[in-house]
Amino acid sequence: MNKRLLSLDILRGITVAGMILVNNGYGESFEMLGHSKWNGMTPCDLVFPFFLFIMGVSTYLSLSKYQFQMSGAVLRKIARRTVLLFLIGLTINWFDHAIEGDVMCFNHLRIWAVLQRIALCYGIVSVMALLISHRYVVHTIVGLLAVYALILIFGHGYAEDSTNILAQVDLRLFGYDHLYHKSPVDPEGLLGTISSVAHTLIGFYCGMRMKKAGSLHEKVIAFFVAGTVLVIGGYLLSYGLPLNKRVWSPSYVMVTCGLAALLLGLLMYVIDIKGHRGWCTFFQAFGVNPLFLYASSEFLAIIFGHVGISDAVYQGILTIITAPRWASLCYALAFVLLNYLLGYVLYRKKIYIKL
């Protein structure tokens, strides 16, 4: 179990470091470090889905300690974590306004964001894991993705405008002032939670297969097989339902889960079978406190932007590296390193902040 969890921590750490990296380019960034504008996928589009996949695996391992038995204590734990993550996400959105003096911004506070989606996926999948027989996990995944595919097909789900059913549902339920305004479709909106829950369930199922497999070699093979099937199936599906992060399309779910499974299998082989662990500390520092470091990075980025630190550092880098895109990358790497130092202190002191 410990060896498996080390691999999971490293993949989680790689993912969180990647999330911080792509969120904090300053000025003009490389296209590969930005999200795809609509259909298609960039490396940047992998980090968030990788995290949901890992969360699904971790959810299985965590709830297996309780034999998936429903109890007041387990439900309170799930509810507490779900609400806490959602509120932290809202607080980040609020802080972005409050630091500019708009403290009472509640009439135009964005409701959705990354932590809110993580909260809903964690809460829903955890409750489903307690209520649904695990024999039907695959059926549930297929059912959710099929329903969501029909919503996209018959609801103009690939329309990059306000006629899109995803935009319409968010607009009618929450109002324009509480939504994402950089694109017609909120990338973390309500309906997209359907496919995101299926996404997390795929991770949950892979966690189940991992625990039931015998040797480490069998676990690695299981991940490689699952990853290959998902990637091929996802790309085949993309001919009818294109890869699209903003609507979290079924093909996007399958391809990104498949890639995450392949990477986790590779890490298990390198770390647990071959024993190459000397490079792991950097990512393990992120992996043992992932959500805390992600949230703290968001608050730090807002503060740095408000007081002018971001611009001053970026302009200083530009005096040495005159190419704007490379300067932006250096700034983002420096910001990741700053968050690593915080994570390393916690890691060395064995302080694990559970959000």
C-alpha cells in the first residue's frame, strides 16, 4: 500500500505543480501553457483532469478503510470536506474582488471555479461509492457519459455562444453576474459536473482494480491496459464528440483519464518496481499537501498581482531574458519554486493539511 501511495503522491504532486505552473504565466505565454480556445487539447488541458482522476483513485483507497459502510462519521467527513472545499473556492473568488476594495461583491461573485468542481465531484462520488454496488461502477460511468453526450448533441453543447445549453442552464439558475465572463460557457459550470463525476468515477474504478490486483507488475499492467483502452476509445469518440475541456466532453474524459492511467502505471514501474526515487522529493512536497498548496498559490497570485510583485519580477526577468514568452515561463517556474519551498517546509515537518 505504501509503495502504491508513493506513486500516487508523485503523480498528484506533478499535477498540482503543473496546475500552479499553467495558472501563473505572466504576460505572453507559450500556447502549450494555455488552455485550448475551444475544440482540441493542449498540455495545459491535462492538469485538472489528471487531478480528478487521482482524486477518484484516492477516494477508493480512503473509503476502503471503512469497508464502504455507510455511517454518520463517514457522511460527516464527506460533507465537511465537500463544504470546506467549496467555501475555499468561493473565498478565493471573493478575495480577488476584496483585495481591490470590492469587499461586498456578493451580488457579482462568481460561483464556480476549480475547487468548487473538485468539491462536488468528491462529494458525489464518495456518496455513490457508499450507496452503489461496485459491480455497477462501469455501468454508472457509461450511463453518465451517455446522458451527457445526449445533452451536448441535442442542446447545442458544442456551440461557442450563449445558445449552448451549458451556458443557458448556468445563466437561468445563477444569473449572468455570478458566471465566468471570459467565454460564453463557464468551464466549471453546473452541467459539466455530470461528465466530471464520471471522470472521477473512472479514477475510482482504477483504484479498485489497483487494490484488487496481486503483484506490482499486475497493477502496472492493469493501468497500462486501462489507459490504452481509454485513450483509443476517447480518440475514436472524438470524431463525433470532439475533445473539449470547456464543456468537459466525454471524449475528453476518456482521453485524459487514459493518459493519467498510463502515467500512473509508468510511475509505479519506475518508482515502486525499479526503485528510482531520488527525484521524487520535489513532487512529493506538492503531493502530500496538494489542495492546500493549490489554494495558497491562488491567494499568493492574487496578492502578488495586487501589490505589484508579479509585474516587478516579470519586468526584472525581461531585462535578462528579452523574449516575452520565455520570460513568462521563467516567472511561472519561479512561482512554482516559491510554492515548493512552502510545501517542502511542511513536508519536512511532516505537517499534512487535509482540505
